[in-house]
Amino acid sequence: MAKSNAERQKMYRINLLKNKQKFDQIKKKSRIRDNNRRKNLNDYSLQQLRNRQKQASKKYRAKKNLEGTNNKQSSYKCPQTLGKAVKRVVESLPKDTNKRVTVIRHIAQELDIIPKTISHHKRVQRSLPIELKQLVINFYNRDDISYQLPGKRDFITIKDDNGQSTTVQKRILLFSSREAHSLFLTEYDNTNVHLSLTSFNDLRPLNILLQSHMSHRSCLCAYHENINLLIKPLSRYISCSGLNSLQAFSATLVCCETDENCMFSRCSLCANNFDNNITKHVIDFTQTINWYQWVLKNGFSRKVEFNGTIQDCLAILKSKVNEFLSHVFIKRQQAAYFEKIKTNSTNEIICLQIDFSENFRIDVQDSIQSSYFSKKSVSLITCYAWCLNVGYSFVYVTDNLTHDKYC
């Protein structure tokens, strides 16, 4: 049977594709012929030709997409199962037509059926300056903010961004997170530092642990601890923010904590702050409470429990205010100067810290039994020197057991 013209043309194109050289020549001739024809067209005819070509290309792309979609085999074996699934989904959609379209479009975008809509609104995430982050880290590592544990096993291993491990000694935060944050904002108030409590906690180094990690605390200051033992029971019965912590207590009593006249009770403006800011909040002065105090008795310090009214406890607290404020001011000035000379140490100017350790008894190997009661003791004097950016630690051994400044 003779082939039709369409069949002959189809076979011709198939054979032409097999001969690449001839196919390129045919395309070149066709390109020249089409260019010559376009040159002879007027503006209207040329625009009509371009529109027809665009429509043809659009129709061809739609056909190819439809073929790709139809070639995908459905996981449903029969139309009835697919219809039931579609019905369940349609019943779950919102009743509003616009909401239905929004939900279906979102699902189609998530399944990559249609392209996702590009959002023009990009979220701008604020980040803290590097200088502020380093300032917070240095604040946490200060000796007046955290206490370094002395044990050999009191360390933590930290990995940096390069995967290298670094051993760092553990430190215990001397305040609660809220108190430390308040101290940081107060100290850097003049630098316009704005830092939330959450960001302050996030910047806490891994080796800085909270107070709950310290099993036992000793060698506390008697002035601070006695005041703390008084304000703790009072804070349960007096609604006053000045009794929440030692820092809040000292800030409530004076106009300015950095002014020597205020801290030494020589300021007339804050002379009545105890009565105005604390005593006036008392509801019942006759309420009975218990409190503790460290008392020196027979040469030994003992923690003694006392019982009385709120008025009695306030009277004891008020009698200790002047001595406590002057002690706090001197302590802070000494701590600030100590940090200053550590920072400014050079090869010629060093900062030396000396402390006494416990007394240790000297034992002799293979000693007789009666020598147990005649052992001698020595005292260890631990020292640390800051010299420029280098630190040196050493220890002295002495048989002088008097732990005073004349030793």
C-alpha cells in the first residue's frame, strides 16, 4: 500500500535526524529562508508572526507538562478509591472558598506540584555586637563575679569551632542569674548597653556554673552573711524589693553606691532611707519570726538561732547598716583596684596574690606508735603573680603556723 504524504514526510524527518551533517545543513537553509521572509514583512505581519510563535510554544510546553503528569502512575488502583479519598479531603476543607484555595495551594506547594511563592519580606535577625559578647564573657570570668574551684578534677573540656579540645577550670557564679544581670547593667550603665536577661544567660560560658553546682561553701564574709541571714526571713513577711538580695538592699539604702559620703553614712539625703524604703512596708511589727546569726563565742564562731518579733529583727538589721555599707564600699574599691592592677601589669610591675593554706602535719615513714602525738606541722603559703599576659603560681612551706600579716 502506498504511503501518504504525511507518512513520507515523517519517515524523511526520522532519517534526516540520523544524518547530523545533512540535518545541520537543512536547519541552516531554513534559518536563512525564515530570516529573508521576516525582512519582507511589515510591522503588523511581523507582530502577528511573533504572537503565533508564542502561542505555539506555550501550547507545546503545556502538552509536555500534561504528558509528564499523565505518565505518573497513581497509587490508587481504582477510581472509586480515589473518589472516596478526594471526598474526605474536600469535607475537611474550610467552608470559605478563599480559605479552601489558600489551603490547597499551600499543600500543592509543599508537594512540589506547583512552584512555591517567593516571599519578598525577609526576616531580619538582630545579633549582638561582638564587643558586647566579649564584655559579658569577661564579666562572668571576673573574680568578684565567679569563684574558681581549686581542685584538680574541677575542670571542663570545651571544643572550639575547629574541633580542638580545651581544658578550662570550673568557676561558680557568686550570684543568681538575675542578680548578676542587674550588676552588669548597673556597672555599664554609662555605655548605653541594652541586654536582656535571656541573652545574658545565653552568653554565660560553659565553665561558669550556677550556685547549685557547689556542694559546700566556706570562708564567707561575716558582714555579708549576717546581713543576708537577717533579710532572708524578713523578706517573707515584708513586701519590699530591697530585701530580695544583698545588692538590692545596699542600693535601697543609699543615693549612689559609688559615692563615699553615702556609703559612709555622711549623706543627709539618704539618712532616713531605711525607715522610708523598708520599715514603712511592715504590716505587723509583732509577728514572731526566727533568724540566725554568726556569733563569736569563747574564741569560736557559732551559728546561733534567735527568736523574736519583726521589730526586733529590724532593730538588729538597722544597727548593722552603717558598718555593712562602709565594708561594702571598701570591698568594692579594693576589688576594682585589684582588677585594675591585674590588667595593667607589665614586665616591671606585677600583681602578687598571697594566701594561707591549711596546716599540714609532717609524717615519717615507718614511725613508732608513740610518735603519733609528737608530729610537727607546717603551713603552705600559696602565691600567684600576674606579669603582663603571663601568670606564675608557686608555694612556700613554713613552720610558722600563725596566719596573720606578721607571719
